Amino acid sequence: MFSEIITKIFVSLMVFNTVYAYQGNSWWKVDNSQRQGPNVCAVEVNDDISYAYYTESKQWNPRKICGKPTFVRYECCAGYYRVPGYIGCTGVKPLINLIETTRRVGATKFAKLIESSSFAEEMISGPPLTLFVPSDDAFDHYLKVKGIHQEYGGNRYVNLIANHIIDRRVLSNQWQANLLIPSRLQGNVLRINKFSSGMETVNCHRIIRKDQVATNGVVHVIDGVLDLALAQNSDIIDLASRDGRFEIFTKALKNSELGNRIRFSEVPCTIFAPTDQAFHHIPKRQLTDMLENPTALNALIAHHIVTHPVCVPNIISEYHASTMQRQGLKLNCGPYGPIVDDANIRNEMYHGKNGLLYVVDRVLLPDRAKTILDVIKEEGLFKFLEIIKTAELEESLRHLKHFTMFAPSETAMYSLSNQKLVELQRNQKSARNFVLNHIVTGTYFTDEISSNQIARTLEIGVPLRFQVYRGNFGIENALIMKADRECSNGVLHIISHILHPAEESLDYILRKEGNFSIWLDAMERIKGIQPQMYDQFKRANSSCTYFVPSDKAFKQLGNAKLQKLLEDRNYLTKTLQNHIVDNMLLAESFMPDLQYTVRTKGNPINIMRKNNRILVNDATLVKSNILNKAGVAHEINSVLLPDQCPNGHRRIHDGPFVRKACLYDK
């Protein structure tokens, strides 16, 4: 009996613990925080990244900051201290003036600056004020960036000090999103924000400790200096120009059409400005192409500008922002600080009247700022690049506009025989023809193409046929593996196979093969009944799929049944229609273990890739992707009779219609 009671208690405790853990606030954590006693606040900490967030709360769950897990420690809340022999923080610190409070919270250097200024007397015994004071580390960094090495007196920086002062006492419980409060510096406004992550900022500097009450006001500690850029109503572009590190970027910005948009916009933007050193990492030829091409130049500049203010100190995990050309930038906080795409954001910021500017150590290159050849190199398509060089087309392609290139993958290039590869690498004429077969005039994006749409190759004008598949797109005999790389001079698609534009009719190919005489005879027999289908097969450029049974497949029907099939012209027509689809279907377009219902000119058929075989009803593909002027053909090993479905049928509801489709063996 006693053991049963113990078991029930244990189970109850386990359930209780599980429920609270699920809710993200385990009972033992609540108990742990309560045991700390009164006036104790949680501090979320990660020593690796010098991160500390003073929560002013007892209950706080650790999380990941910049990819690093945090832990919680407990300290006395602002204004309290521990008394020996008592739980919690029961001692109440005496209130002191604003300067002494500033010194007490660790902003000793800013306190010294105030003491040596004309603000000193007011800070000691004047009416209530609010101070946003930079930590010593933040102030040191500011002096280093500004190149201030000499001893400084407060009156030399009276405007800077004034920009950190607000009249009256403003505690954190009065803050809200996008709160604008005038600073002591006439005409200047401080922007305070609260974020869902728990972060709070002033002019995008993180507030790292708040509500340090003084006799004549309150002090909040921040991780930066509220520079005078905004106070001077400075244009963000002019600020960058005066810095001296952004000559290439600011010149490009002024030469682009975006400079004036930024200057006169009513909505502040965010600029991620690469230094001149960052630009020098780009190959000289590529950089020159970008800066001299207006389209590429605008794309380059626009990719560094977000159309709204972004407070980088608030970013503690992945964040997506939209650029001026509606492309995405991914911001995050890595182990070594904030990053945008693959560039590091330095710990310095300009705050101008029309936006924010952050310094980045790499140029953010969108595809629109690169030529197609630049992107091909970036994608590692080195064999195709070799052929372009052999063809002596590099210079032409750099200056060619509005074209689409279908670049074979490196795997596709290595599928060529060694003999063919060597020829393409050495023979300029062969290389030129090869490259031009993969380029069409005009720009084609996948969201604009449709099945059977025709694009024509550069110079020669050979037709290439697009196809739309479920979840993919095709061009002639290839699938598009990576689509829609929009570059400064055109569009790039990376494809799965070498393009072999069709040069022969299907009729010619099958006659040459020699084992499709019955199919060819059948097509001749329906010439008078279905002239359009006959002509499409024989001569016309079209985009059909033909599942062609071999002579052996036809003979499997038996002599009597085959003779009846060939003599009954109506039945023969239905049978042949059952083998023709009005779209090009490549074998690679069928994914494993999925059943595709396909409409033929006759009955619907089922196609399935299973165990490395492709089944068409009960037939199997023997040879696939025979490209021709009529489309694509696949050899199959049995005839798709319109009335034959050995494994039975299933009913398919297709809108208002009900049709039958063959079942496969399970």
C-alpha cells in the first residue's frame, strides 16, 4: 500500500514537471528565482561575446544570442544591495546626484567629461534630468574612431554632452516603440525603441542598464555615443563622404540615380557602406564593368540600402530585410559580431537626418551587379568557361545585353567524351557553335515561360523549346537545375545536360534505327484520316512526346491481333493517339515513386519511375530522350492499346468528368 502511494506521488510530480516544462517556465525555475529573495533581478549573460542584459525581472529563460547560449545570474536590482544574514537585496542605497550615479554605474569617463563642463553644477543640484551615458568601453571606442587622442575638456564637447540629456526624469516604463523625445541640444530628437526580443535602444544604441535613479534624475547606460551627426541635420551621404574611407562607394552612390532618392526621402534608410579596402578585393576588370554599367551600378548601390531604419544592436538572430530593389539581405549576429550576408558589420555607426550608416568589410554583390560570366565563374562552371575562352567570346558576352544563357553544369560537361572535350578546348569554330547553342536572344525567366514556348539561339536562330513540369522546368533535352540568376546583362540558368538542338525529324531517326518499321507503316496508314498528326510527326517543328513501341513490341501482340490492329483504321488511330502527348516529357522530369497521370491524344496514361525503371502503363522505357524536330521520343517494349489495362482500372474525377486510368502492380 505504501509503495503504491509513493508511486502515485512520483507520477504526479513527473506530470507536473512535464506540464510546466512544456509551457517554457519550469516549476523549479520559478522556485529558483523566488528563493533569491526580494529586489533581486535576473541578468542574462554570455561571457564569450561580452553580452549582458539586465532584465529588471526575477523570471527569465536563457536563450541563444548570436548563436551562443546564455545563462542567468542574479544581481541586486538597481538601487539595492545585499545585507549579510538576509536573503535577497534588502539594503537600499542612498540616492546620489547624476554625476555620482553615472560614475557608480561604470561610465566613469563620461562622468569626468560632464564634471569638466558647464553642465556640472546642474547635474549636481539642478532639476530632474535623464542621462543616456556611454559605458567606458563604448566611449573609448568612440574616441578611437574619431581620432581623439589628446586630453579633453568638457566645454569643448558641450554639444555632445547635451545630446545625451533629456529634460525631466524618463523611466523605462514610459518607453514605447519609436518614441521621439527632444534632447537638450536644440533641434535634436532622440529615438527610443522597444523590441520583442527584449532589447531597447536609443538612436539604435543598445541600452544595457536602465533606471539608475538619482536625486535629480535617472541614468541609463548605453553601448555607444550619441554622435552629433543627427544633431547637425547632416545628410548621411555627406557624412560618409567626409569620413574618407568610402570614396568608391560614395562616388558610385552620387553617380547612381539613387543618391537623390536618399537625400530627399521622408523615410530614413539604412546604408551598409563597404570601405575602399573592401572594393579592392573585387577583381579590377569586374569592378570596372560594374562601375561603368549604369544598370549594374544602380543594382550594386541599391543592394547596400535597406528602405527603413535597421538597428543592428537589436539583431540577436536571423533577420531579413528588403533592399531598394526588393532583393533580400540576411542579417544575423555571429560569434564575432553582427553580419549582413557574408560581410562583417563593424562596431561603428553614422546617424544622419535621413538614415543610418554601418561600415562593412565586404562588398555585397547582387547578381544584377555582375555579368553572366562573373556568375558562371562564381558557380564553378569552369569547363564551360574554358570553351567560352576557346570560342573567343568573352569580350562579346561581357558587352552583350538582354540575352539568356543555359550553362551546362560541370557534371554535364564531363559527360562529353574526352575526344569531344579536347576538340571544344582546341577548335575555335567548334567551341563557338557549342556556346552559341546555349544562348538565346531576349531574357527568359521561369515565371514567364510556358510549355512549348520557343526561344531562338543567338545568331543562327535555332529553336529551343521550353517545358513546364510539376516542380521543375526544361529546355530541349535538359532540366533547369538553378534558375533565374538575373545578371547585369541577361539571365543565367544552369542546366543538367548539354543542349543538342534537334536537327532531324522523328521519321528520319526511326527509319535510320531500323527497328520501328511497324510504327512507321502505321503512321502511313492514318495519313488520310489524321493528316495533321501525320504531318506533325513527319516534318513540322513541334513539342510532342512519342512513346514508340519497337517492332518486337508490336509482334508480341501476335499475328492475328497485329493484323487486325493495322487493318482497322479507326482502332489504329486510337492506338497511335494513345502514344502521343502534346508536351515534351523528358525521362528526368519523372521523380521516383510518384505516379503521373498524363493526357495523350487518346486515353490518359500513368507514368511512374520505379526501381530505376520508367513504366508507362504496363510498358517499360527501353531507350529515352530521343530528341527530334517533332519533340522527344521514348522507345517502349509493349503497345499501349486503348482498351487494354491488365491490372484493372481506377476511376479519376477530373472536374465534371470521370475517366479511367490503369492500375500498377503494388
